[in-house]
Amino acid sequence: MAEFSGEEILRITQGRFLQGNLKTIFQGVSTDSRSLKEGNIFIALKGKNFDGHDFIDEALAKGAKGAVVERCFRKEGDPNFCIFQVADNLLALREIASYHRQRFNLPVVAVTGSSGKTTVKELVYHLLSPFFTILKSPHNYNNEIGLALTLLEMNSSHEIAVFELGINHQGEMEILRDMVKPELAIFTNIGKTHLEFLGNPQGVLKEKITLVKNFNKKNTVVFNVDDPLLRKWFLREGKRLSLISYGIENEADFRAEFLTLSDREIRFKVKGVNFSLPLVGKHNIYNVLAAISTGSVFDIPIEEMALSLRDFHPPKMRMNVLHIRREGKEIIIIDDTYNANPNSVISAVEALSYFKARGRKILILADMLELGDYSEDCHREIGLFLRDQEIDMLLTFGKYTRVVGRMVISSKNIKEVRHFSSHSEIVEFLKEDIRNGDVLLVKGSRGMQMENVVQEILTEEKVSVI
């Protein structure tokens, strides 16, 4: 647990000391009064729907020894409670986390890209953890708050740290990079994500590449050589870096060959070694290749990696294949509800093609968000793609998926298209219409909360997971 004195907090934040004792030692940092531990210093962050300043009394009652605030005030009843006033609490959190990061000299792996970040992070952790003590960002802690809190968990037992870095605005990657100070960077792909804020895929690339602006030959970059934007940039600008490439279509340092894809596993060879994982979709081969490439940097034999990855399972809401039974009917739900962009939707639908359904293949698709002026064009692109796919039914939810529905209405393959205005409407329809052997792919952007559809189905009394 990160430990700071009052004097250190004052020096790091360059704030005003309003009350307390600068000799106070704080054990850990908290931004949430609900999970605060005794001895923490509480940072009163403000969000759209909350203000941490409203919870300072609760933090004090739970044993916090101090607070970092933006408003000038005192706790008259407890003069030993330390209060530091700063102009920006989020900046203070970052500065405290950065200070703590510099206490440790260990390699940090940073994973970025338009999709696949969490899966790659988990794969890298899976490969490295038998050999090293690893600190990794939990869940989707990939923004400045999540990364700062993860950095504050770093301690002397950790030998490597693995973080995913997610951005959606210009300037964010520089902030994340300067906090975590990575030595190795992994680039998964560059796609049409966050176009509302980054303009176009070239804008996405420009922001992502900020991660390696300060890299040199001592630093390693692992990149997807099959991604045209990454390939062009690193082959042109990568002379100052130590590059490791991975791919399927192009020559690469780690290239997958002899691919076999099914509804239960992916199989392939790398450098003559057989790999088999309980994952679905060609895109997951790229994710595995990124992890294998990273494992090589830490001198893990490729044969060891092949054995280790046999029991890897994907993170929640990322191509999780659920076999369920309902009233004597057996169906499959593919839960890929964590997020969606054009690349990931296409990859998920391509993975669906490997399922041999005794019933129908049903795509339940919600809007892809944060695409700005490109929203309709990107959904139209998905509609054109779906026209040639082996999908029997398309169920849509959201504003922009109406465009997708209109694009496929005359498709020879898709026999039925329906649009819904709520999650519950989708679930009620499926309750009545589901057939034995149906395969359902559920996909949508984070803000569309399509995991609710999956959960409502799974929590029915008559449903059991096989």
C-alpha cells in the first residue's frame, strides 16, 4: 500500500495546507468513501453526478486521516484531520500516482489500440504471472483515474506491471504515458473508434502513437504488422525503436500459420509450435500473437507459452460463449457486450460464422457510439457487410442501428429484421421466439449496456447454464 507523509503530499501537489499535522503518515489513497480504509487520504474528486466533497464526513468517520479538496474549509471538530487544498483534485491524484511510480524501477508494459486491449492485457498477465509477480490494471481501469489508483497499488514485491491505456480525446495518451512511464508498448490495431473526438483513423493513430514519443532503442514496441496504419507508421518511423512485429497475412517476427477456427477453439502454429486456446474468432489469434511476442521479450520459451495458454479464458463480456438450456431448448449466447466499433463488430460476426447452428443465427446489435459525424456512415458500413453474412435474424437497438436494418432489409440471407426501443423488449421477444439450437451474438457499445439483455436471459427461473 502506498505510504505518504503530509509533507510529501504538500510537496507533490503544491497545494495549501489548511489544517492538521504535516508529520501525519497516510496509508493508501482513496477516491471512494464506500471502499475507504482506515489511514487513507481521501481525494474528493468531482464527477457529472457526484461531488466527493459531500463525502468527507463519511471518509473521516471511516478512519481517513486527511483529504485533498478544491474548496477552502476546515473540520473544526478534529484538528488532527489533514486538509490540503489544490486547484484540481484529478491533477493531484495523477501527481501523487506519478510520484509513487517513480519509487520503483521495474518494467511496465502498456497495451493500447482500438480493440483487444483488455484481452491482450489478460493474455500477457496469464503468460508472465507463473514466472514474475505482476501488477496489472483490473477490469477496465484504463483511464487516468483507474491507472492512477492501480499505480498506487505498486509495491516492492512487483517485478513487472501490465496496464491497458484507453483514450478518447486528444492529449489523453500523453497524460497516461507520463503517469505509467512504460518501457514496452503493445499496439493491437487502429480502427474507427472515438471519431467524435479524434476525427478519423489517422487522428486515432496520431494520439495512440504519442505513447512511444519518448521511446528509443532501449524500449520495445510490439505491433500488429497486418494493421495497415500501424505497419506504415512503424516501418517508416520505427528505426529509433526496437520493434517486434506479429501478424497472419504479412511476414512478421511472430506469424501465425496453419489456422483452424471453430465454435470452440482457435488452433495455429507459431515458429513450428502448436497453439490451441478455448477462444473464438480470428481476431483472437492476433491478441494471442501480441502476448506471445511480449512473452519472448521476457525470455519465456515459446513451448512454455503454448502449454500455459491452453487454459486461458477471455475476460467477461468479450466473446464469452455461454451454452444454456431453457425449457428443454439448448441455445448459445455469445456475450460480446463490453464495447463496439466497426472493426470489432465485423470480427465478432466473422466469429459467428464458425458456429454450426442447428437453429438460427441471430445478431442482436446496438449502436456503436462516439463516432461523431461518421456515425451513420459507420453503421451503413456494417449494414453492407451484413448483407453477405450467414445471419438469419437481425435485432437492433438504438438510434443508428436503424440504418443497419434498412441496409439489410432486402438481404437474401437475413430473413427477419426487427428494431426495439428497450432491453426488456428484446428479452420479451426472445422468450417467445427462441428456438432449439439458436445461436445469439449480442454486441453494442459500452453506453448501450447490452449486457443487461444477456443477464435478463440468464436470470430467468427456467434458464440454466450447461
